[in-house]
Amino acid sequence: MQHDKVKVKLSGVSETLLFCLFGRAKLSEEYSSLFYDAKAVELVEKIDYDPLASNMPFAGILFNTPCKGNLSLFSLWSLRAKQFDDKIRAYIAEHPRASVISLAAGLDTTFYRVDNGLIHWYDLDLPDVINVRRQLLPEPDRVTYIAKSLFDPSWCKEVTTEDGVFIIAGGVLPFFEKPQVKQFFSTLADNFPGGEIIFDAPSKLDNNVMALIEQFPQEQRRAVQTALMDTIKGWWEKAPQEQKDTLIAALKTQTKPKGKEWSDFKTWWNQLSDKEKEGAWNDFIASFDKNFEQVSWGRWTLKDANEIAKWDSRITVIDEFPLYRNISRHPSLRADIRQFMDYSDKTGGSNIIHLRV
């Protein structure tokens, strides 16, 4: 029941940990054959949180697109967890008592999926996030929580290194500037020689959703637009007024909604020609991209992992591959989902990098 749930209040970048958690849970419920995270499904049932009412600009739209039982973009991005799991399992098969560190852990649940009964696990994040984590996920045996920034090198001294170190950093490094990231890798090489790290990073900042949608047949484009409109409706009824004002202000159409209610928006939309609707969608997507960048995703991009090896001669590249490499494009996945995965891999939307430091 709703009153039994735990209310979680986070803001800015920290709030994205909830998107990742809900994304993994949704992916698990819709496509368990691709990926299943039982702990994420369990956690979502405990949390009182509505992304449609988020103060992060347009977060509810991005989180719930496409809607009505279909996967959101955050669910698809959550497939990096599958790639990370495979790499961790391979490492601990050779180092069964290794220390595994999850940086910017948020409500990461990887430990519960890969634990071999011997590893020691460390979840590191800022104090306010660790407080939320302790409330929802008290520390199990062989798990240690560290309430520090990943750029505070003192955390390295809290980790045992007797049988190897494996580090995961999902969805975190691109939030920071290149000099910070460069120093971070040198810190790892200083403290964990021979250790390994896996992380994700965009090869370029490419948020051009319209470029993806335009590859679809016309009928499919209309279906995507219908799903987006349903999502906007749900968001409109709960979002702060200033976000709705921002969306309206971004429109370059000759006419705009005459009022602030959803009925005003819908009436305006239905009066547009097909050509005007296409233009309005371009305006919407540009506004989503611009405002969501306020959380600073994509400050650092990485075209080639060998660039990091050039920063510090102690670092070597083990592997680098597109996020959806070897992930099944099973026919049960909708066509637009399969096309999104193919488009992301083709354009370098996000890559997985595996290094030894």
C-alpha cells in the first residue's frame, strides 16, 4: 500500500539513480529473458516516487517514453548492467575472493546478481545517497558502504586488495570534465595496480532522437509520436508549471496553445497540419535535449579508449565495444527498440570500456 512505501527525495544528478533503478525493474518485468534483476523489482515496490512529478526538466517524459508497458530509454540503457555482470563474473571466476567496487553506486543491485559467496563488495557514493541506500538496502555480509566522492582518493585506502580489484562505474564519468576524469584514472593506477575497471561513456554527445525516429517507416513514426503524446499527457498533469511553460516557449509554430490545461494543448495539437506536427516534434525534442543537459551528462566523451592509455602509461585497454554488443535483438522486442539499439551502436551513443590500471 502507498502509505507503507518509503518516500525518496533526491535532486539533480543524484535523482538519476532512481531512473536507473526503475529502468532495470521495468526491463526485468517486460523482458526477463534479456535481463532480470529481482532486487530491483523488489526495491521499486518499496519506494514512493513518481518521475512524472520530478523537478528535473522533462525527466518524466524521458523516463516514460515509450509508455504503456513498453520499454523506456532508461530501461534500454540499463542493459549495460548485463554487460557489467558478464565482465564481473569472468573476473571473479579467476579471483573468487576479489574486492569489487561500485562507484556512484546509488541503488545499484549488482552484488545480488553476481555474488559468489566469497567476494567483498564496496558501494561508494555521496553521503546523502548512502543514507538512502542504507534505509532501503542495509549492508549485507561482505558488503561495505563508503560515503565519499569518487574523487576523494582517501576511499582507496578503505578497500582490501588481497585477491584483485574490479571496479564498475556505470553512468557516472560522463557527468564530469576531462581533467577530473584524467586525475581519477591516475588515482586508480596509484592505488590498485593490476586492478580492472569497466565503465560506459558516449563516444560523442548525440541526443538527436529525431534522427533515429526519421529512420522508421511513416506508420511506425506515427506510432512513436502517439506513444510520446500519451507520455506528455501523463507528465503534463503532474509536472511543475514552469516546465510546461518552457516546453511551450520552445515551439516555433505559428500558433501555440491558448491555455495551460491539457485540453488546451490537445486542442492546439489536433488543429495542426501533419507538416506542423513534424516541426513541433522537432521543437519538443530540441527542448528536451537542451534542458536535460542541465544535469551535465556528456561533459566528457570518449571516441577511443586508447586515449586514456595515452594519459597514463600504466593503463591498458582490455576491451571496448558498443553498449548493445551481443545482446539479442529477439523478435519479441518491438521494431523501434531493436532499431534504437542498432542506431546507438552504429553512432557511438554509448560504449563499454574495460581497462587494466
